[in-house]
Amino acid sequence: MGGMFSSPPAPVAPLPPPPPPEKSADEVRAAEQEARRRAAGAKGRGSTILTSGTTTDDEAGGKKTLLGE
């Protein structure tokens, strides 16, 4: 019974991906400046939050109130 069916052919291995393109020093420098500019823009919004977010209202001296009172 083993000779009735043949085994499937072995799969072909895929080709390796091509190497990434080389970047010039100017392109690398421009990318670093862009990353710094984005980081500086993202930092500005965080400085407007005055609390650390680690304390609860009870620890900060806040008093719980009912809505409308």
C-alpha cells in the first residue's frame, strides 16, 4: 500500500531579502534632527499636567463630594 501514493515534492526555499539601502551621512543627520524636533514637540504637552498622577484624591487632601452639592 505504501507504493500507491507518492510523497509531495519538497517546498522551494524562499530567496533571502535584499540588503537595506545604505544611507548617506546627510540623510542620517537629517533623520536625527527630525527625531529631536518630534521629541521636543511631544514634550511640550506633558509639561502642562501639574500632578504626577501617582497620588489619589485622599492623599492630596481632596474631599469627596456628591455631584450637585
